[in-house]
Amino acid sequence: MQKIFDTPLYPYHRSPDQDAPASQRHPVVIIGAGPVGLAAAIDLAQQDVPVVVLDENDKVSFGSRAICFSQRTLEIVDRMGGAGPMLEKGVLWDAGRVFFGDRQIYDFNLLPDADHKHPAFINLQQYYLENYLVDRVREIEAAGKPIELRGRNKLAAIGEHDRHVRLEIDTPEGPYNLEAEWLIACDGANSPARRMLGLDFVGRVFEDNFLIADTIMEADFPTERWFWFDPPFNRGQSALLHKQPDNVWRIDFQLGWDIDRGEELKEANIRRRLHAMLGENAKFDLEWCSIYTFQCRRMAAFRQGRVLFAGDSAHQVSPFGARGANSGIQDADNLAWKLQLVLNGTAPETLMDTYSTERVYAADENIRHSTRSTDFITPKSETSRAFRDAVLDLAEHHEFARPLVNSGRLSEPSVYDGSRLNGPDCADLPASLRVGAAAMDAPVAGGWLLDRLGGGFRLLAIDQDLPTAPDFGAVEVGVVELSAVDWPEFRQRYLGAARSALYLIRPDQHVAARWLGFDANAVRAALETAMATATAQKGTT
Amino acid sequence: MTRVITGANIAGADDFYAELLGLHVGRSKLESDAINARLILLLANHIGDRDVLREAMQMAAAAGQPRNARDGEIPD
């Protein structure tokens, strides 16, 4: 059977740019058609920003790679019109087991969160997500949106200029030049763009290797996440078993630092490990195997002149906690609306600096979480191992120790505390939705809140009468008027003890400002702050 | 402000101390380390208050130093 990652999805076609007498300038060029580049492209094109995506390949990525997509990612992709197939194909799971040595120490069941449109996370191979996003690109392209995907177009050189970059692109038919007002580098952990610009990338390398085996089996394993600390089949190390669609199981074996990669990757050796884990009679096929080591690091800044870095090219984390692809999608979400406002002249170029500061802040948070998971899974000293084992031994008998067990923390969107785009907050409203937080979904009249908000700036008026058609100046603000009276989750999340409220929501659905009552001047001022057009600079971020 | 109780608070101090040592009689260093780690976690959970725990950690780290080095560091 031909696999999805064997089929060229965006084969090379000659572009008119290659025959143009002078190099053509595009508003936005994106390098890399992975999940982050595709998400950024769709988001921009849907706002009518012309965008060209270049990829040196013409297929989706090989092997499962990212497999766990968070609620926030589903919400963002849903807004782009691409979440339907993800939810249809993805595996929903809410139960898991934790093993220590040869015994199960506890199991857990994350209660399904029925009052959000999307589940807390789904498991799905990265190649499916990429495939669905390419499908979405084709849909909006057919509907006339200015988006173009060029396969087997490889970045060869970047020339930096004040107001644009010049690109040299290699193709099967030879090189050509392109210009871009803005370049978004979504070209992965080994980012050629980052290397060509000579930008540093510092952080912590973890001295460890992991073997990933995507294993196809008709097993009676339930759809649960199983995590082993120090199992008999992988002494002194850890292991993870996680279900993906199509009866593919992701199995991760921690190998330690001092290994022979060639030996470990031999199919006979991988099969021996899997039999030790799954039993001598287990029947399985290997779909994809890889050994990886990881690093926790980020660039000093995600903007360099007219080049923006997003996803793995800008920051890398350990795989524990599903923070790689998920944070990259949030980079795209943060970037697209800002770039649209800068390109159409509504906001100053300095707005793009806040892409860097806000997402650097998020990257630091992700690196902190994933470093802590790594330190728990791989204790770095005798004492840290003693405490780790103590936590696991206690967790078998006492509920209190279970929250200390850290085999990866669920990825949640960052709250941009201290961002210079933040407007006034109101202490009488719930702290979890403070200014900087991503709007939380809730059931409301006519469906789900996040669907009602959509993209663009929104003024969410809850149990509050607004004057008809208020004018907020330079940018269009959609007014969403809702009542929380019969909607307890909505009331609890957005009002708390207050009776009414007004939220100004950014196009990426983060809260820009909030008040108890309406004042048109206050909203106008908060909008200027949120677009970095306010003349007075406040804050430090 | 000191939150950790630093005045004598255990009735039968010698008996408590004997029980603590008794826990480790006949144990290897590895076993004792494991018991101590579990004991710290149990007590920390019982206390619960992060400020108290942080202060106790700082006091535990500082108390091993010579007296002149810790002047002013351990409020009593």
C-alpha cells in the first residue's frame, strides 16, 4: 500500500517568476511547508495577504513525528477551516497508566471536558495534519485566495535589505531569484535560513537518545497513554506507548547517551526490544523508526529585520508535553494578524517586535516545562534519582504524590503577562482570563464562544448594552453581544462575581483589555496599544 | 517573618530522635536515602504552605555553614 508520505502532494511546477525578466517581489514568502508554515500561510491568505510557500520537498513529512495536538491547536486550525478532518481522524484518549519497575503504580482518567468545543488533545500523525493543511490550501486557493505552494523550491541564499529580502531559490530546472517584503522561516530545527543569517541558537543539549518505533499492530491494548519508569524491558530508562490512528502505536524507548546508533536501528534489535515489551507472541509491523536526541534552546530574538522565525527554527523543546508543533502553530497564530496589519499600513513595523517578545516569552515557558519533565524522567544526580523514585513509590499508595509525577505536562497556551500590547485589566473579573490570556471556549447562545468570536478584533459585550455602531477608528472591530445569564460556564469563566463585562479580544483571540463598563475612548486607546500604534510606550516587554 | 517553627515543638525529643534513627537501623545507604526522600515528601505535603517550605529549604541549606557565614541569614 502506498503511504501518504510517499505521494508528492505539491509537485514541482515552473512558476512565471522563473521566467520574469527581473526578480518578482512578494509581500510574504514562507520557507517550509510543515505544519507551522502552512498554518501561517493559510491564516495570511484568508486575510487576503498574498503568500508564497516554498519547500525543498514535495511531500508531507516522513514518519509520525509530532503526534499530540492540543486544544489550542485545534481551536486555531478550526478558525482556519481545517480542524474537521483532524477531529475525524484523530484518536481521542483520556486515560493512562504509569508503571514503575515491573508494576503499575496508578492509572488516571482525565475527565472529558464537555464544555469546550474541542477535546483537551488528540493523537494524530504529523503527516495527516500536513495533508489536511495542504487540502485547506487547495480549497482557499480554489476560492480565489492569494496563496501559492511551490514544491522542490530550495532556499540557497538570503540577501538582507532595509525593506525586503532577496532570495536565491534552487529548483530542478535551475535557480531563480525572488524578493519578499517579509520572509517567514519555518524551516525546522536545522533551519537553513537561520544558518545563512549566521544567527546564534543557544541552550541546553540533553545527553540522551530516544528510539521511536511506529508500530502497526492489532493489539488488545486499550486507547491509553502508558508510561514506564525503569521497566524490566528497558532497565534504568523509560518507555512510552501511545495510540495513533490506523492501529499505529508510537513506542518511545529511552536509550541513554552512550549507544551505537547503527546497532540500535537494526530491525532485529528493534524487534527484540518490542518483543521484550509487548510479549514474545506479539505480532507487529514497523512503519517508521528513528533515533533522536533533543535540545532545549531558542534564538535570542525571533525577528531579524524582515525575517521572522517560527516553530522549530526559532525554538526547540524536549518531546515531553507536546510542545513542539503546538507552540509552532501558536507562533503562526500570533504572527499572521500582526503582519497583516503592518502590510496594510494600519500598524507600525515595530508591531513585529512584539511577535518576538510574546513568543520568546512562550518559548521560555515551554522550555521550562519540558526541561522539568526531562529532569524527572532522566534524573541527573543520585539525589534527584532518589527523589524521583520516592515520588513514584509514594504515588503507588498515596494520591498526593501523583501530581509530582512528571512524564510531560499538557501544553496550554501562554498568557502574555507584561506584553506591551496589553491594555487595562480589571481585578473584579476572573484572573484566569486576565489580559494576555487566550480566550477560553464556552457554550453560548447559538453554539460555541470561540466560533462566535472568529478572527479579527472583537469587542465582546457580556450582559451589557452598547451604543449602536460605535466607531473605533483605524481598524474594524466586530461587536459580539452575548448574555451569560443562562450559560453557567460562560459566566464563571468570563464574569466570575461581576454582572457584566466588556472584553477586547485580539485577532489571535488573546484578551487585549477588559472593563466592567463601556467607554468608547478607553476601547480606542486599548486598540492603539494592542496594535503598537499608541505613541506613548509603556511596559518593557 | 519566620513562618517555620524554630522553637522546640516536639514533645519527647529524645524518643522522636530514637525513632528517626530506628528507621534507618540495618539499612544500606541507598535504602536510607530512599526513606529520607519519601519522608521529606510526606512531610512537605503535610505542611503544604509553599512559603514555609521555601523558608525551611533555605534554613536547611544555610545551617550547614560556619556561624559567621550565616549571621543574619537565619532569623530566629
